[in-house]
Amino acid sequence: MNKNSILLKITLSFLVAFFAMTALFKIMYDHEFTSVRENLRVHYHHVAMSVMKWRFGNGTKEQLIQDLKNQHIEIIKDPELYDDLIMSDRFDKVHCAKGTFNIYEKDNFRYLTTPDSTGNMLLKDMETKFEDVHYVWWLYGIFTVVLLALFLSIAISIYPLKNLQMKIRKFGEGDMNLDFSTSKKDEISEVSNEFDHAVSKIKSMMNSRAIFLRNITHELKTPITKGQLSLEFLEDSRTKDILSNVFMRLTLLTREFLQIENVTACDCQVTKKNYNILDILDNAVDLMFLESGSIKHNIEKRNIEADFDLMSIVFKNLIDNGIKYSDDSNVFIHIDGDSLAFCSKGKVMEHKLEYYIQPFTKCDINMQESFGLGLYIVYYILDKHGLSVSYKHEDGINYFIIQL
């Protein structure tokens, strides 16, 4: 169990409370038991004093009998009972005038045996009251049940946190079809319901974003296409070059928006199958409208578990990135063990890789044919595949390495 878990802390708190309560009731029981014993000793000490007064000549036998009767004590003449009692376990004893009076319990009565100097009399307590202090343990049992019920109630109340945590994890992984709502009224349920409202708003915003991007790119394609066709009817001039660059930029922007919308959508599913890396590379080259065999590599026959279309985008973006920022516009793909490197000659990047995998960042701010989304899309797709990309620069060569 996690040492920072709320349930663990609650459990430890209840254990401390339980042991503290147990110690408290043990002290209470011992106090009550001692108090009862002390009251009995005081009572029987008065009885013993009456006997010893008679023994030392302070009164007659009739006065002794009357005095004992006032204390609900009778003298019993039963030798067999006397012998049985002195052979049994003693309940307690009291001392008076250097004489010991032993106390016994038998058949719901309490008996006292007097010292030898008084004639070994047997005294019976006619109103024996058994002071029961076990009620303390009954109270202890009730408090234990209440404490246990309270602990279970709290544990059951916070258990939905585990379910909420699992749903939030799935939501973070891109599963938008989750229901966080609950009909309960406690604080955790309120949090769950508020999260359900937030998820609904996020889904609505994501759908709005997707519809907006798809509509705007669709609406842009028609005028861009018409504009590019119209340029063919114009004579070569400075104006034609400017318009051509404008339409090219709009085409690139539209393509980048479509690509990032398709890849980063929450409902983007990765369907991995076993594909030959060469087939993925050929598809990436086709997407870039490059000639077959224009990208050099040392790949022979190597398969990879991946989504064919998405991994083709990864290859395309890494190749495109290498061509744009290389000194000679050449890219070489090198595979060594589980490392697939996209190599190009060029300067070392000014920032760490973490900077360039953010959207709309690029190596050269003057690069007009890039919107800084290439490495961001590469990182996002590889993360969906459980893969990673790293960067290094050696001997004037930039290496973007995928660990397969």
C-alpha cells in the first residue's frame, strides 16, 4: 500500500485509537475491580472487628450474634462445609488484631473463617452481593463495534476515490466516453459530478475544435486551388511570384492544421500491426512526392509493430525536417540494433530536444516552409506507440534516433 495513501493514514489513526481505547478500558477495569475489593475488605473488616472484640472479652456471645446479625452475618455450624471451604481456593482475606480471616465463595454465598484463637467459626454473609465489574468489558465491546463501524463507513466512503482515479487515468489516455456522474451526496461524489461536468465541457470543446479545423481547412482548399489554377494564366512577373508564395504558404498551413488535428485528436486510435520498415519508408517518401530511392538507408529487412499511417507521418516529418535543416538537403536513415536514426549534415540545435517538441517551435525562425509542428507530431505519435525519440550531434551530423 502507498505510504501516502489516505486509507493507510485513516487505518493507522483508527489502530492508534483502538489501542488507546483498549488501554483506557483496562485501566478502568482494574480501578473498578480494586475499588470493589476494597469495599468488600472494609465490610468484612468490620465483621472481623466484632469477632475480635468478643474474643478479647468486650461483650457476650449473644451480643456478638446480634452485632453480626446487624451486618447480615450468621454463624454456621457445619463441619463438612468448613472442611470443604478451607480446602478450596481462597477468594480474599482480611487482617484484624493479628488474626487472619479468610474469605471464600461457594454456592452464591460468601463465607469467612475465623482464626484459631476464636474457635475456627464459620460465618456466612446472608446478603452476599457479587459486585460484577465485567460491565466495563461490555462497554469496551460496544465501543469497539462502534469504532469498527465508523472505520468501515469511512473506508467505504473513500473507496470511490479509487474508481475515480482509474477513470481519470483512462481519460488522460484519451478515452472520452467515460461517465463520472453519481447519485450520492457526499463530498467525493460532488467532486466526481463536477469532474463529469468538466469532461462534458472538454468533449464539447474538442468536438468544436475538430469541426472548426475541418471546416476551415475545407473552406480554404477551394479558394487556394482556384487561386493556384488562376496563376497559370498569368505571365511571369514579380506579382505572380508573390502570389505563388502566398498560396504555397496557405497550402502548407492547411496541411499542417489537418495533420495536427488528425494526430492529436483524443479519439485517435493506434492500431498496431507488424510491418516492414521499408514499406513504411516508401509510403513516407510517396507522401512527400519524392522519387523512389531518393532517401539513402542501410535498412534491409526489419519489421516493427506500429500503426502504418501514423508511423509513415513520423518518417515523413523526420525526413522533411532533415532536408529543410541540412546543409546539403540529404538524409540518411541508419539502423543499428534497436536504434533507427535519421541523419543529416547540419549545425547543432541551439536548444534541447524538449524545446522543439513543443508545437510551433522550429530551429530557424526564418524558415518559411515550416510551422514548427513536425517534431511535436513525431513526439506525440511515438508516445502513442510507447516509443521515444532522442537527439545527438556528432562530427557535424544531426541524429534523430527512434528506439524501437
